[in-house]
Amino acid sequence: MNEARSALLAAGLVDNKVCAIDPVWSGLRCVYRLKDRPTTR
């Protein structure tokens, strides 16, 4: 998971949720930082 996290950080994303599915698999949710999100107004 560290390789995925590093690649996502390099792309401007941050991880904000991690879910362990079983001893082998886990899920990682990534989003853009609030300051980097486009405005909708």
C-alpha cells in the first residue's frame, strides 16, 4: 500500500480513509485537498 500512497501523494491526492477487509486486502480512499479542489461557484 505504501507504493500506492506515494503515487497518489505525488498526483496531489491525500488518503483520508483506510479499511481493512481481511489480513491481506485493504481499501484506501483518496481525495484532493480542500485548497486544491475546483470551486463550483
